[in-house]
Amino acid sequence: MQKYTYEGPVVIFGRCIEHHWYGSTYAVSEKKARANLEYQYKKQTGKSPQSKVELPGKVTLIE
């Protein structure tokens, strides 16, 4: 597994609700890392699992 980080805005239902959020996760691919980070944000902020959270910025691979 590789470590991925995200630093940037968070959008829910098309509206930016946080301009700067940081998260990191371990995953086998960037796609899975993005899903993990979205889930992590939902858990940290108490959002419903059905919330449409988007991370429009770049997910970065840490080598």
C-alpha cells in the first residue's frame, strides 16, 4: 500500500463548505485513496454516509 494525502477544498452537493482540509490515508490506488479520504471527512465532521462529498483538488502520492 502507498500513502496518499489531500490538502484543499471540500465540496458537498456542489457547494464549497471548507476551503482548506487536510487528510491522509493508505490505499492501493489513487481512486481508492480518494474514496477513503471522502469517507474520512464524513466521519470527522459527522456527515451522513449518503452525503455527496467531493474533493476537487489533487490527491498526492507520498513516496
